[in-house]
Amino acid sequence: MKLKFITTNEGKFSEFNDALSGADVNLERLNMSYPEIQTESLEGVIAFGMQWLDKKIHGPYVIDDSGLFISELNGFPGVYSAFAFRALGNAGILRLMGGMRNRKAIFRTVIGLSINGHHSTLDGECEGTITATERGESGFGFDPIFRPSDSTMTFAEMNIGEKNALSHRGAALRKLKNTLLSSPLR
Ligand code: IMP
């Protein structure tokens, strides 16, 4: 089946492509943005985005909204991750956390799938820690400062397959793959 992924983020597109291999899906990237409302939850952003996109996009599509929730910062940047990354970057987050001993954080992804007006959401999360310094060159966003609990490497030190095996997005994508494979709508 043909599936459009509406995203301005090339890194997310590569991760989707890797994880959906074998799902009999022809994934096409639509490099456009949609309104991301200010709300407390990633699910809220996804629901509003799909309502808006349903009027513009023909055929099945997916979107992805993700956030980094840092314990000691009461969940910041969370739903404001895109803004925080633009404003502070990884160096700014590390400065903000200077001297903090509790470096626990959770990455979360919510994927919205729309097929013939039917909406579903698939989520995933990954627990880990914020490193003391930036490490690695791969990936995007906060990857150089996030080390999942089950690894000695940051996401930016992994290849796409390794990141997908452990990451929030990888977990959500495994659910998406199962949903697509079992969907009567395909
Ligand atoms: P978005 O709103 O889902 O596009 O992402 C919010 C912010 O989190 C952006 O700055 C992204 O670069 C960053 N981000 C999203 N997913 C990941 C990831 O898997 N690794 C690192 N940063 C991410």
C-alpha cells in the first residue's frame, strides 16, 4: 500500500523506512508542516494535526510527534521539545542540567495513522539518561545527549537499525507495522 509520511524531518523518515521494511508499504515523504497546537500531550498534537490534514491529504498517511521528558526538569522540554531544541540546542540542555545528579529522561513518540478517515495512534517510549557531554554524529535532534538504559552508546553513536531496536520511535513503529499488516483497510 502507498502511505504518505508528512514530515519535515529526514531522520524520522529514514527510521520509518528501516522499521517498515517487510510491511509491504511504499512510504512516500511529504515535506510539509501542519499546525502543532500548544497542549499538554503529544496525543493532543497528533489529534489536531490529523483533523487538519484530513482535509488536505488524499489517501493513507502517518505523522509523528515526539518529545524528550527530563525528570529533574519536571518533564521539560516534553511537548515543547522542538522549540527547546531550536532555542537551546543540546549544549543549552546540558548547561541547564549542569550539576544535576538525577539525569533520568524518557523519550516518547506518538504516531498518528489515518486510513480512509479512520484514525489510530501508536505510541512508544524509551527510558534513559542525559549524558554529561555530546557523543556521536548520527541521527538528529537530542540523539547525541540521550543514552537509552539498555546501552552504553547514545542514539547518535548508533546506526538506524540499532536505534530503532531500542528507541521510542522503534517501539511505536513495531506497533504501526503490526497494525498495517493486519488492517482490513489496506
Ligand atoms: P517533533 O516535534 O516530533 O518533530 O520533535 C521535537 C523535537 O525533538 C525536535 O527538535 C526533534 O529534533 C527532537 N526529536 C524528536 N525525535 C527525536 C529522536 O528520536 N531523537 C532525538 N531528537 C528527537
